[in-house]
Amino acid sequence: MKTLYVKFIVVTIGMMFISFILAFLISNIHYQKTLKPVNDQKNTKVALDIASFASEHPNLNLKEYLESISLVGYQLYLVDTDGNEFFFGEPFRDKGLSDSTKQSVLNGTIFHGILQFPQKTFVTGFFANELKNTIGVPLKYNGESFALFVRPDIKFLFNEMHILFGWILVLAISLTIIMVIINTKYLVKPISKLTKATKLLANGNYKVEFGIARHDELGELSHSFFRMARKLEQIDDMRKEFISNISHDIQSPLSNIKGYTNLLDNNSISKEETTKYISIINGEIRRLSTLTEQLLLLASLDRDEEFMVKKLFNVGQQLKELIRNYQWAINEKGIMLSYTLPDIELLGDPSLLETVWDNLLSNAIKYNKPNGSIEIVIEAREGSIFVTFEDTGIGMKDTELERIFDRFYRADVSRTRTIEGTGLGLSIVATIVKLHGGNITVKSKEKEGTSFIVELSHGDRSLASK
Ligand code: ADP
């Protein structure tokens, strides 16, 4: 398997080579189009200067003169009308040159070998040490005709400075490659750490530590990963707690039912005892049924909000009907109930919102004192609807208030032991309100009472499916 590390290095070095080839091709085009004619002109001028100097100084020893020119960095070839040839300076690698070329130069034509040198050799044509790659000029010396071919000695031109620049280039490339190798390791290391951490996480180990203290995108990624691991740990803890709570809440009514049915099996128990035990068994069955209904509802709410069917309905009317259903329980406890329920339309899921009001009202009754009071008010203000349930019940401590929306949470058992409940009602209420984009707040004082305020927006009426 190719690691990211190797891939990164190969790609970077590959890119360097591609850039090098592209730069070579581009500079070749530049040489062919711009530099080659300039180079040709420059060397033509040099060759003409050499020839005219020789013509103007007939007393000068031509061969010695050309020899001295070769010493300052030129390769020269001299040929006379009889075909006698003389070379000065570094020897040419390829001495091939057509007789017709020599003849035409002897006849007075200038030969532009540098300009005509074949393009296919790219910029390297500049370095080609060939007789064809020269400038040929006619030379008159003491009445005799010569053809002089000149080209700069590239080896000579490439002096210490050029070698130094060459070394700088080689060093720069080598150092870049070394730095790419080191830097890639630095870049890839956190990814390897994250991969290791992901594997640990997949095996259920949430206590992953990777010590990546960076402030770039990778730092951000590891930070998010760390947060995700913590969140997953919390969810896993919640799941375990949830299962243990359900098991307990199902197990305890079941063992009660088992215990009382065993007692009922005994023929010696009285009629009153039988009635009492059956009533207890019925109560436990009711508890189990409520629990499963609530769990099913929670599971549906958790799945998605698709299952909500929103429509416009009269929330005041809905609450009045609910109160009617609870009238017997209210009367039984001697509770005074007052309400202000104007006809207000709301866009929402009527059946889910009924569950909300049902839970809040049943709690206000359950946790009220005998002869206490309950007040229910609907108000429309600031584009929202506020539904308040206020009771003069047992109230709650601040520490309890913080947890009442948690699943299975029931406040101080000593106070609520005798009251039936599962601890799921308020978490269902909070989930439904949240699904409606609303908000629920609670205020409570121990032994004095509690008020729940549900805030819902009127809703976009155009969405209503009547
Ligand atoms: P339960 O099934 O126990 O009523 P809930 O989720 O409805 O579960 O409520 C959670 C806890 O919050 C209750 O057990 C109770 O201790 C407390 N609580 C809820 N409503 C009130 C209220 N109106 N007054 C006092 N305590 C309340």
C-alpha cells in the first residue's frame, strides 16, 4: 500500500520535474524566437570586426592574430581559395561544412550558421560545438581572399560564475527535496495519529488522546475529532443509563405483579385483600402500559420530525377539552382551576401538542397540594403564543429543576414516591416543543409551586395542510 507520505513526496518531486521540463521548453521557445537572432547578430559583428581588423593591418601576422583571438574565448576556422584550412582555439567536435558554403563566403557572402542551426536541437543548439554552428565572413588579407568562420567557445564562456550558479541550482533542488521529505512527515504525522485514534474509537475506546497542538486546518480537525469522541462517549453513557433505567422500570412492576399474583393464588386471603391486590396489579399494568407508550413516542420523536403532521387548529379550544377530561381528578383533589383561554389559532401537530398540555396539566394536578390551585393562561404577544401552567404544588429545588427534562429523572423520591410516574413526561414535552421550534421555561419554589411557560410561534399559515 502506498502511504500518503510516499505519495506526497513522489507528487511533489514529480511536480518539480514537470516544472523543470516546462521551463526548459518555454526557454527554448524564447531562445529560438528572441535570443538566437540576437546571438547571431552579435557574433556576426564580432566576426566582421576580426576580419576588418586583419584587412586594415596588412603587416600583422594573420595566424598569430587569429591565435590570439582564440585565446579570449573564440573558436576559429580559416580557409583560403586553394582549400588550405587552419583551426584556432578549441577543436570543433564536428568539422563538417559544405564546400558550397565555404565558396559562397569566399565570394563575399556572410554565412549565418548560428541562425540557421536546426531548431530540433532546442536551446542546446547554442552549445553545439560544430563548424556548421558558426558565423562565416569573407576576409581580405594582403590581396588574398579567405573565409573566416567564428563561434564563441562555450566551454571558455562557462567560467567560475556559471559553475557557481550551476551548483546553486543543484543545491537548491537537493535541499528542496530534503525539506519536502521532512515537511511531509510533519504534515502527515497528525493524520496517522488521527487514523490510529479513529481505530481506537471504532473499538469503543473513547478516551483517545493524540496531543496535536496545531492551529491550522489539521489542528481544527483533531479538535473536532476530540469533541466528537467526547460526545460519542456521552451518548454511549446515556444509552447505557437509558437501558438500565428501562430495565429497572419494567422489572419492578413485573416483580410486583408476580408477587401479588402469587398471593392471589393463596385460597386463605380475604375478599378485601383480593380486591386490593387486583387493584395493585392493575396499577402496575397501567404503569407498564404508560411506560411503553411513552417509550414508543420518544423513539418516534427521536427518529425524525417528518412524522409531525402540522395544521392550523384552535389551541384555546383544545385546552378547554383537555380540562374537561381532567375535571374528575381536579375535583377529587379539591383543586381550584382557573383559566384564560381565548380562541387562538396555531400551526402545529395538534396530537403532539395535546400530549404536551396533557403532561403539564397532569403534573400540575399530581404534584399539587390538596385544595391547591392551578391557573392556565394563553397569551399572544410579539408574534408568539405563550401557554402558562401555574400551580401551587410541592415545587422543586434548583438542583432538581436543572434535571427535570432528563429522561427518567424524577425529583426527590421521598416526596414523589406515592405519586405515579415514569420520569419521561417532561422529556417528551421538551422534545415536542423543540420540534415545533418553540421554547419551554420553568420557574419553581419548593413547597410553593411551579410554573411552566411554553412559547410557540404562530407558524407560517401558508404551510398548513388543512
Ligand atoms: P413523571 O412521570 O415523574 O411525572 P415528568 O418527566 O413529567 O415525570 O417529571 C419529572 C419530574 O419533575 C417529576 O418526577 C417531578 O419530580 C418533577 N415535576 C414535574 N412537574 C412538576 C410540578 N408541576 N411540580 C413539582 N414537580 C414537578
